[in-house]
Amino acid sequence: MKRAGRALSLSRDAQERGHEARALRLLGEIAARRNPPDVEQADGYYRQALELANQLGMRPLVAHCHLGLGTLYGRTGKRQEAREHLAAATMMYREMGMTYWLEQAEVEMGA
């Protein structure tokens, strides 16, 4: 968590917005995988990453953020939100031909 936070800080200092978006997603992943997950923190990081990735046109990262949010919501009982994000991720992965990630999203949708 410390190093990911440092990466975020450095990317912001250098105004490297693409790296900032990636660091935010990584922080979301870390918070989501804690035991128990830090849902609020993970949600915040994923949403910040999603917004920035959308602004920058980073479609694969946008899809990864949707997958992360869908997985997080699925594990915390927010089924409708999970379905929405997983459907978005699945559609985007399919459009981009990202078969590995498409399979991951489909597994989460089935869970």
C-alpha cells in the first residue's frame, strides 16, 4: 500500500495522469483485497481511476475499473451495482478483443 501510494504521489507531482490513473486502480485493488475489504476506500480509488481513465481515453483501464467495482460489489452483496459494472467490463473487453480479461469478467458475472 505504501509503495502504491508513493507511485500515486510521484505521478501527480510529475503530472503523469495515465500513471496516476493506474496507481489509483492499484490502490483500489489493494483496498478491495484486504481481509476484510475496505469497501469505502476501494470504491473511492476505483471511481477516481475510472473518471481519470475515461477522461484520458484509456479504455482497457476503464474496463479494469468496472471489473474491480463489479467484483467488489459482488462480494459485498450489492448485486445490482455488481451486475452493472460487470456488464460494462464484459462489453468493453469483448469490443477490444481482450479474451483473458473477458473470461475473468464472465467468471465474476457467474459468481
